[in-house]
Amino acid sequence: MVPLTWYLILAAALFCTGLFGVLARKNAVAVLMGVELMLNAVNINLLAFWRYTAPGELIGQAFAVFVITVAAAEAAVGIALFIAIYRLRDTVNVEEIDAMKG
Amino acid sequence: MEQIFFILLALLTLGAAWMVVTTRNLLRAALWLIAAFFGIAGIFILLQAEFLAVVQVLIYIGAISILIIFAIMLTRRLMDPQQPRFNSQWGLVGGFAALLFVGLAAVVTRVAWPVAAAAPVADPIGRLGADFVGPYTVPFEVASVLLVVALIGAIIIARERE
Amino acid sequence: MHESSTPFIYNLTILLPILPFLAFVLIVLWTNRNKKLSAGLAVAGVGLSWLIGWAIAFTAFGQHGIAAQPFRMLRAWLPAGRAWQAFGFMVDPLSALMLLMVPFVCFLIFVYSVGYMGVGKPLGVHDQRGWPAEPGHVDPLASRFFAYIALFATGMIGLVLADNLIMLLIFWEIMGLCSYLLIGFWFARKYADPRKITPKEAGLKAFLTTRIGDTLMLAGMLLLFAQVGSLSFAEIFKPETLEHLATTTTHIALIGPVPWATLIAILIFCGAIGKSAQFPLHVWLPDAMEGPTPVSALIHAATMVSAGVYLIIRTFPLMAAVEHGPALQFIAFIGAFTALFAATIAVAQNDIKKVLAYSTISQLGFMFAALGIGAYVAATFHLLTHAFFKALLFLGSGSVIHGMEHGHHHGHGEAGKLVDWDIGAHGSQSTSHQSTNLPSFDPQDMRNMGGLFRRMPRTAWTFIIGGLALSGFPFVTAGFWSKDEILADAWVHGHTVVFVTLAVAALLTAFYTARQITLVFFGKPRTAAAEHAGEEDSIFRWMTIPLMVLAVFAIAFGWIGIPTTFPLLGRFSSNPFHHLMGSLAEALHIEAAELPFAATPLLTSIVVALGGLLLGWLIYRGVAEIGRREGDASWSPLHLADPLARPLGRIYTVLQNKYYFDELYGKVFVKGVQRLANWLFRFDDAWIIDPIVDGVGELWRRISEFGHAFDVRVVDGIVNGVGAVTAAAGSAARVIQTGRAQNYLLVALVALSVVLGAFLVLPK
């Protein structure tokens, strides 16, 4: 059987890859893809812990379902935002979206 | 045998993920993303969470990836392959992301996890369904409200204003 | 739950926070166009809460054994690991006593707000959104105001009913949000003087300052959860749990082993420091006075700031788990210090609301000091009486300010019909003054007032009653009984330092109260506005009735806590308050026996109250008698020297500037963060490696690019450095805020990596 640690390291690697995408990509859609990778890394963690430490209960699976739900909602709202920004400012470059500047 | 499968799936997932964050062409990145999702679905099957693997394929590949591809198509005029991929802080981000990975890996290998060797529950789908209307009613309802709000919100945000 | 033995009325507990919340939802979604309906909804929502709340409270008072067996209604809703967090409410003597005060005071303040916001008046033609309306007009955003305060009432009522720390935190944060929104309610307001803080900035300051405390509190709660595995009060306060927390220790670098109970108690107390504006996080409260006056009364006097005290009273068993431990000493020290510190500042303030703000900080310090020395019952008593008289004082000051504005408006209506109200919206206030060669008129400055007793008798009477209660006028007022109990407790238990500090603070309290009343209400009017001020307008009907009701409570509420051991009066008193809180204390194993009578603290509190009042009256009588000088355009009451300014000299200036805390924090923290961010920004810039040149075999070009960037950096650095020094005083905040989410997140990533690295590398 595969040790639990392998899954956790895989999840950590996936998480950091996604994080790099989120923080370093210029295009907003690419940033969103990075976020999806990070969420998937979380799901791997949840299911790995479920399988190895509490397989008798379904809490890990239930939480993974919630994560997927939230990810779907996030993707829908995120893409709607990009399209709105694209219309308004004619760009999806994250560096040009700096409305938070005080 | 299982370990070989795991290594193959992990390589597929990580390789695809790497391509997602580095490919210049966004459409290709989206296709790589689908490959990564397939790899993760395989990992789920290894973890004996078959239901989640199916959900992964249905929702992530069937819905979210398609949504992302739509977004890419809709903003295609800006998808200039000659544009720089990264912003100015990418070097710093890469360094710290690698550092974070090293830190996380150190943590997960040091801790002695309380592993319980047992078979997963029988009929997980039925149990999951019963749990959602049993102890997890409130989170379940909140999630459904979230989906409705996201649906309405997405329509309002993306609507063409006259 | 014992269905058979619990009275039915308890099942309505859930309605208490829901009713105002419903009002909030209805106003926001449907009725926000109709200001009258919105105001009516908010008042009705909280009014119903008040009635049901009192019904529940009195049922609880009449029931024996509610302390040992509080009423609980629970629903598991939030799984956290294997434990479930419950969505639950609880009624015990402490909640019931708070229910006596919170919805009732909220209701009165809501009624007052109807008048204050001018609901029913026509909309001013020149009024802008986010500005205070001209006198005699309705605020353009009145509906929004009522929605916010209704949500606020939800937060406060929910907080006192919460059955576990998670619920408490949720309602705590709701109140924090409302506080931010309401302080910045007049978000567009700007002042001619750029140094004066605007409502928008004040709201931000309040939010960020309290956030420091909240973060530490959250850390404390997480540690508690990690140790106990539950955040329900019933679980935490089990004697064996407390015993466990008090005896197991954790090792903290530099300090050594510390019991978990102490660490957690101090962290949770930090949340209370932020929320209740104790030193050193007190700086936000005086600036929060930029909000509308009912908000000052509601949030910054009666309810929200007392949430911090409530939290400590609620978690008192945890605070006291280590007997006479450092946690209690810390609370007592911070409380007593703040009580004195804020009272000294209040002596030198001229803004009517700022005086009250510092007095609130000082009185909250009293409560914390009382808790720190173990005076559990006395602190709760003072919390309740203070809520009544401080709400009264704030509402009274709002009435005074409105009266002054009316007088100002009226005076100008006669004097200069030419003055145009619409020049640059509210810039008119300054333009109208250029005609009289005065600096812009401040209706909140006490030096501009005087002689208002004759002009506004109802406001004056009620305000004076509130002032006497605040200074602890003997035997009659509520403030006397609660303050006396704290002093007696300190004396009997031998906490001499705390006793002396609090006695001096009480003396100063009486002194600045007398100063305020003398300057505002007695003597002769010092400006035209004060001369024409009045409370005849129809809005004052809404405003003065709550004042009168509160005035009754500011006196009579103290009578429920007269100690039975008190000579003469004690014979008529059964001291129901102590009886109630004592039963709860007994159930929680807190020592709270009724004190034996001691003459020293009683004499002290009588002497300091009367002496302070007399001293204030004697010193400021002279200033109050100086009347307005007609025809002398260069004369202004603002040039009058304070009688204390000369004898105190430098000290007075220091007091007037609030010990320069705002400046200090500005220099150390704000500037420090800006420096750090600047440095990070440059560091970041150095990493600019244009990805276009990222091709293979173009290493030389990369190096040259880098060298070029370096050149630019050095040269630019010098130039920018010179520029930065010059512009340092200006609005340098823009430099750090690139506005890009990715930059902010990078900072988070760096911080996370550093913390994780430290966790791994440093020895345990």
C-alpha cells in the first residue's frame, strides 16, 4: 500500500505549483486555473487523511464534496468578474487591475 | 503495483500542473488542466473514493474546465501568445513557493500520523447521502444557498449593461 | 432540556436577535426608499425584542436554580474535526441582567434616532449623501442608518445570549462591522482642517485597531479549543477542565513555563482591550465620535464597548482559574491604569463628545480593575448602571449639539440672508463664517456653549442627572452605588494600589463632569448659536423622551444593588442584584460573598464625588460667566484660556494632546510599516527580469538588463530617497498600496514561509 506521506507530498507539490500560478501569472484566467489546482490539492489531502485515519466515517468525503461545491461557485463568479472587467477595462491582465489602490 | 500506479498518476498530475502554470498559450494550459484533473481523479480511485472520482470528472472536467475554456474564448482578443506569461514578481514567488514546499514536505514527513488500517465503509454513496440530510444538514443547506447566490451573482456581474 | 419545568417564554429566546435582524433584512431589501417605514421597522423590531427580553429576564429572576441549570437551546451546525460547534443560546442570570439593559437601551436610542435623523422632515435640497443633513431636514441615507443599527442590535443581543465562544465571536464581529459602517456613516464628510480626522478615516482606524485585539483573542480561543476540545461555556467552566488548564503548562520562549489558563486568559483579554478601548488600544474610541451621536451612545457607550467587559465577566472562571494569577493582575493593572489615564485626558478636552468618550474609557477601566481584583458582582453592576447613564449623557450631548446647530442656523437665518447654503454643499459652513471672520463654527466645542440651561431645560435636567450619576453623587444616583461597591471591594480585599488609583480617577471624573456641566449649561451664552439654541423643534419630542426615561434609570437602577450591610438604607434593601449574580457566582465556584460594611471606602467615594464636583464648579464658574461680546468681531470664545492651563503649564498641553499617543502610533507603526513596505517594494523591483529576454543563450543580455535595473535602482534610489524624505509628512501611504492582489498575497506567502521555517528550525 502507498504510504500516507506520499499523498501528502503530492498534495503539497500540487498546492505550491498552483500557488506559483496564482501569484506569478499575468492573465486572470490563468490565475483562476492556479486556484483550481490549489483546491484540488486540498481535496487530495482531505481524502488521503480520510482514507488513512478515519475510513469508518465519511466526514472526509463530505468535506471534499463541499470543497468541490465552493470551487464551482468560485469559478462561476470569478469568470463572470473577468468578463465584466474585460468589458469595462478591456484587459484581463491582473497587473492592470489595481482598483484596490487607496 | 499500487505504488507504481501512484507514481505514474502523480507524475501525470504534477507534470500537467506544471504545464498549466507555465504554458504561454492559455488554451493549451486549459487542456493541460483537464489532464491534471484526470490524474487527480485517478488518485481518488487509488484512495478508494470512487464516488469522488466520478464527481471530479463530472464537475471539474465537465463543468469548470469548460467554463474556463469559454472564458478564454470570450476574451480571446487579448490572448496574445507574444505576451509575457509572468508578472514581475515571478522569481520571488517561485523561490518562496519552493521554500513552502520544502517546509510542508518537512512537516508531513516528520509527523507520525495516526494511521488506522481499516477498510472504508460499505456503501459509501448511500452513507454520504444519509449524512448530508442528517448531521450535515446545515452545511449542506448553506452550500446550496451559496450555489444559488453564485448563480445569481454571476449573471448580474456578467450581464451586459445598457 | 426539561420541557416540563422550563417556562414557555424561554422558547422565544431565539426571537430576540432574529427580530432586529429581520428588520435589517426588510429595510435593506424592500423598504429603503421609504424612510418613515424603515425607521418604524427598526424601532418595532427592537421594541418587540425589548418586550420579550424583559419577559424572559423577569421570568429568569423569579426562577430558582437558573444559575445552576441555565436554559439552553442548541443545534449542532458546524463540524470541526470530530467535535461539533453548536448554534446555541443560553439564559442565565448574567444574560438575563444584560437582557434587562441591552434591548431596552437600544430601543430608546432607536427612538431618539428617529428624531436625530430628522425622519418625517422634508429632504434638504442641497443635502448630499454621506453628509450630515442641514438642520430641519432628513438625512438622505436615514434608511441605511436604521438598517445598520438594527443589525447592530442583532449583534449585541446575540452576544449576550451566546452559549459558546464561537457564537460570541460571530456576534462580536457583526458588531465590529456595524461599528465600522456607522462611524463612517457620513463617509463623504471632509473638514477644512486637514489634521482633523474624517469619519471615513475614523471608521478605518476603529476597525483596524480593534482587529489587533481580535486576532489575539482568536489565537486564545484556538488554543482553548486545542486544549479543551470544546468552546461551549458549559464545557469550559467545568471545575475539572479549569483545573486541568490551570495545572498544565506550556513553555514560552524567554518567559518560561506558563499555565495554559493564564496564557489563554491574557489572549482573550486582549480582545476585550481592543473592543473596550483600554490602554494601549484606546486610540480608536475618541475618534469614533465622528459617527452620528446615537451611534456614539449605542456603540461607544452603552453596548459595544461593554461587550469586552461582558466577555471577561462571562469567561471569569477561566480568568480566575489560577488564583490571584498573572492574568487577573494584568487585567487589574490595565483597568486601573486606563481608568486614571483616560480621566486625566478628559479633563483637558473641549469637545463635548470627546470628554464623554474618554470618560467611557475611564469607566470601562473601572470595570476591568474591579474584575481584576475579583469583584465579579461589582463589575457587572457598574457595567449595567454605566450603560444607562452614559447612554443618557451621549444622547443628551447629541441633543445639545442639535440645539446648537439649530441656534447657529437660526442666528444666521436672521443675520445674513445673503449667506448661501448651497455653495459647495457643506462648504457653506465655512463660507458663511468668512462673512463673520470666525474660524469654522464647531457646534461640539464646549467653549462655544454656555447658558444652555435656560434654552434647553429638558436636555439640561436629564444631562445633569446623567452627569451626577457618572460622578457618583452620593446616595441618590446609580453611579454612586456601583462605584462605591468597586471601591469597597478593593478596600476590603486589601488592594490598596487599585483603591487609591480608582479613588483619584473618581475624583477626576467628578471634576471633569462638573467642568462640562458648568461650561455647557450654566453662566452666559458665549456665541450667537448658544443664544439661539433651542429644543422646540418637533424632532426634539422624539429626542427628549428617551432622555427622560434614561434619567429615571440612571437614578433608580442603582437601588437594586444597595448592600444590605449599608447603615440605615441597607435595612430597606434586599439587594436583589447581588442575590442574582451571587447565585451565578456560586454555580461557577467564584467567591462573591456580600462585603462587610467599611467606612473608609464609603467616605472616600462621598468625598471624591462631592469634592470633585465642587472643585469643577468653583474653577469653571468664572469662565462660564463670561458672556458674548456683541460687535467685537475679533473676539472668540475659543481664545479663552482654560483656568487650568496656566497652573498646569506643559502638563496641560500634554493632556490636551492625549499624551501624544496618536502621534506616537503614527510615527512608530504607520511610518514603520510604510518603510518596510517601501523596502520590500524596492527589493521586489530588483527582481524585475523581463521575461521577453528569458530566451536560452541570452544570459549576457540578462545580466546587462539586471545591471541596468540595478543602475536605475541606485540612481533612482537616491532621487527617490530625497523625494521620500520631503514627502514623508504627506500622504506616503500610496506607495505601499500597489492595489494588486498578487503583491499582497506575496507578502502573505513570505510571512507564511518565514513562520513555517521558524517553526521547523527553532528548537521546541
